[in-house]
Amino acid sequence: MSEKLDRRKKYTRHVLKNSLIQLLAKKPITSITVKEICELADINRSTFYTHYADHYDLLDKIEEEITEDMNEYLSSYRFTIEEESLQMTQKLLEYITQNKFMFQTLLNKNGDPTFEQRLMHIAQRFMMNSWRNGNDVDELYLRYLSTFVVSGAINVIKDWIENDMDQSPKEMAFLINDFTNYGVSYME
């Protein structure tokens, strides 16, 4: 009996999340109501409130899931070895590809601006830790360097998404790693 309830819970949460993402693709979170989400999901409001406090809580849970997934990806690779950095970037881009509509929506103008900041913070933390890796380094330098690299990568990824992912994740991983490792010197 509990397995059936767990499946029902998962299904309900899945449908509610998808409904919110569909609505976010059209308008900002401030213009969305729980009633709209429930109508689209074909779930009553009392069921919604069993799972979430409000639509902001639902959005927060969606973002938490994504950041947890990204943390797992990043934890399984080391940045210090270029090959692993390339694999990690490709895996993240594949994850984005698999969840294209969600990322298009969460990173667009109607999405939560703190979501991009969360992604940036996660990537910066991993990058700084791997660069630090027992070395005596200037923390301020690392912070600004990681801000520069990560914000550039996020904006390249946003542009890639806006251009309907016109390159494969592997091709984009190569580009991002080339930009990170060689930057402007590549053009000389």
C-alpha cells in the first residue's frame, strides 16, 4: 500500500512541477497562482497544499532538485585535469539538453533570478576548491577568476539554449573549455 502512495506522491509532484514550468514559460512567478497550477495539473488545491506551502515553495523545490543534481555531477569530477573538466562540462550540458524546456524556462526573463545565482555559486565553489587543492593561492584572485569564468560559461550556455542548442553538448563543452583555458589568446 505504501508503494502505491509513494508512486502517487511522485506523480502528483511531477505533474505540479511540470505545470509550474509551463506557466513560467509564459509569465513571471509573481503572476502565477496556485489555482492556475492546479487547473493545469488537474489536481485540487488541497492536494497541492499537502505537498507545497505555495507556488514559490514549489519553484524552490524544483531549483533545489536541479542544484542537487548538478552538485552530484560536479562532485564526480576534478577540475584540475583538463580531460575530466571537459567530461564534466559535457555531462552538465547533456543534463541541460535532457531538461531543455525546464532550463529554457528557468533561465529566461520570467524565471527566478536567484536560480542563476545558485548555479553560479555551485560552480564557483567547485572550481575554487579544485584550484585551491592544497596550493597556497590568493583567495581574492580565485574568487574573481571563478566569477569571471563561471558567469561567462553560464551566459554562453544561455545563448546556446536560446539558439535551440545548435551545437551538441560535446561541441559546446569543447568551446567552453577552450574559452576557459585559452580565452583571447586562441584568437592570436
